[in-house]
Amino acid sequence: MKRPGKLSAVGVLLCALLGGHAVFAKEPMPTISLAFDDAPVQKIVQALAEHQRLNVVVAPEVNGVMSLRLNHVPWQQALDIVALQGALSIERRGNVLLVSSLATETRQTVLENRLFTQQYADAQEVAASVLAQRSTLLSEQGSVSADTRTNTLLVRDVPAIVQLLQTWIDTLDRPVAQVQLAAHIVTISSESLRELGVSWGMG
């Protein structure tokens, strides 16, 4: 069991790091009390990691400040609260905490699958057209393929791109305008032609 003097020293360390104060409860209930005002999120995570003697790696996109008051809560719960309020993804690997922005992670991983059955257009041709313009129509993670048996497109991409592609694909899936020509052969006698004032001579 740690002596109260050592616990106080930890609180002083957190205070120096974050400009706040922290007091750790005695064992056997390993709880933690934190109080910070407008402290950088990176610093808060760093302080929590040091309490457990863990290393921490923070991604460049993690930023922002946070104010919190936690009294006698388990360390893991405190970490989860900071992750939730800071929109962070915190993964523990051995004695290292990997911290990244949850918004960035979501953009990179959440993809939507959608099927587009073509009524008039050829699915394989539409897929080839999309792939030819991949840099403007798809994200880096996006893909499109065609099922020739059912004349269906399978699009996989982030939801916003899929929604835009739906409009683009629907525009292509329309019947092609056709011009219909009709010819009529009419037989008429020479007598009827004379009645109409037509006179043909044959030499």
C-alpha cells in the first residue's frame, strides 16, 4: 500500500502538467479524482497514462481542450470518459496507449455497400465509366463492380460518395431516344393521276 506522501506527489505532478489538481485514492479501491479546466486533451491522456506507468502515442490530428471534474472513479472509467467526450479512439497495446481522432478513424473505415440494378444501361459499361473517372467519382477506398448476370452494379464507398453516385448512375440508366421511320408504298393508276392533273409522257 502506498503512503499518503507518495500519493500527494503524484497529484503535484499532474498539477504541474495540466495546471489543475489531482488526488488519487488509496488502495485497495484504485480510484482516481481529477479536476481540470480547459486542459489540452493530449495532456489529460498523458497524465492518465503516467498514472498507470504506460507509454502514450498521440496522432497529429488529436486536439482541443477539456474541462472535467471526476471524484473517486476507476482509472479505466476516467479514460473512457475522456475518450468519449474528446471523440477519441484509445487503444491499448501492451504498455502503450494509441490515441487517435475517432472522426478520422470513422471516415477511414465505415463504408457502405449498395446495389444498383440497371433497367436500360449496361452495368458493365457503367462500371467501366465510373472507374475511368475514379479520381473524381470515388474515394481512395471506393470500388465498383458489375454483375453481368443480373445487370447490377455493386458500389462500395463512404455514404456521401455513394449518394452522389446514385444520382449519377440514375442519370445514365434511362432509355435511349429512338427515331422511328415509316414508309408507305401507294399504287395509283394513270387515270387517277390524270384526274389529279399529272401528265407523264413516255417515249
